[in-house]
Amino acid sequence: MFASIMYKEWLKIRWTYLGGAVLGVFIVFEIFLNLGQIIEFNKANSVWNYIIFQKYLFYSDFQFLPAFIGLIVGIAQYFPEIQDKRLKLHLHLPMRENNLLLSMVAIGTVLLIIIYSFLLIGLSLVTLIYFPYEILVSLLNTVLPWIVAGFVIYFIAAALFIEIRWARRILIGVIAFAFVSMFYYYMGYDSFNKAIPVFTIIALSLSLLILLSGYRFKRGTK
């Protein structure tokens, strides 16, 4: 049963997912080209001054990429389920309601982990070409909250689309916007080092929101 669900979910999101991957590769490649130009046309001490002392984020184009990918994957996966209340048919499969919903979220989460890891490896390689390991560590600490934000947006999208009442959708959306905005409160490098574990735990807990929305969806469509 899980294999069938996984195949169905993949069919819904495959083109959106691959499009997000292509966009991510393009942005990482653009960062590589821009960084090469900066280093070629500026003295080494000037580049070092920009990066270290002025806290210039040479990878700032990556900032909203995980959030965008999480959003479009969430839309592609869950928007079709509310068309003519198709999800209602799935909830009558020989599988527990909660297991079905969590399986859908798990599939999307694993796919996001794959694409985020791939892009993060690419960004890391670009960094190591020009800078020492310490800059890479700083980059990872700065980028990880953006990636966690991508998961948060995906989980919120799942809950929003399955939720049947607009009042609750608006409430969830407002809370989500306030929470996600914290991930982008820029204070320079390594701003959220100590908060990353907390953000991650909260993000994972938000994956359970779909269970509440699914419960209300089933009750409201009987």
C-alpha cells in the first residue's frame, strides 16, 4: 500500500520537483560565476574584508530558494487533493487515516531532504573552491535555518490545503508567516547557531498539523 501511495505522490509532484531542482542548480551555478567574478576583479584583501568584516553573503541568492521549493512541492502535492474533495476517497482506503496522511507528508519530506542535500553539497563545493573550511562552516550555520524554513512552509502548505474552513486557514497562515519570518531575521553570519536545534524540533512538530486538518476534513465531508 505504501509503495502505491509513494508512486501516486510522485506522479503528482514529479515535474514541479524536477523544476525546483533545475532552478536550484541554476542558482548555485550563478553564485559560482558571481563569486568568481568578484575574486577576479578585486584584490584578495578586499574580498576578505567584504566576506569577514562587512558580512557580505555571497550566497544570498540561495536565501529564499528552499522556501520556494517547499511551497511549490506542497502546492503540487496537496492542491489536487482538495479538487472535488479527492482526499475523501483516499481516506477510505484500507489504511488508517493518520498513517495515510503521515505517509504523504513523509514522502514529500524525504524528497525535500534529497533536493536540499544535493543543493547544499553544490553550494559547499563552490565555497571550498575559493575559501577555507571555516567559511564553509559559517555558511552551513547560516543556510540551515533557511532550509528548515523550507520544511516548515511545506508542512504548513499541507495543513492549509487539507483544512476545510477558511477561518482556520487564515489563522494557520498568519501563525506560519510570523514563525517563518524569524528564519530570515538577518543579523549576519551564524545568527541562529544555538537556535537551529529548537527550530528543527518545532518544524518537525508542525508536520503533525496535517493530522488535525485531515480529521476535520473527514468529519466535514461525511
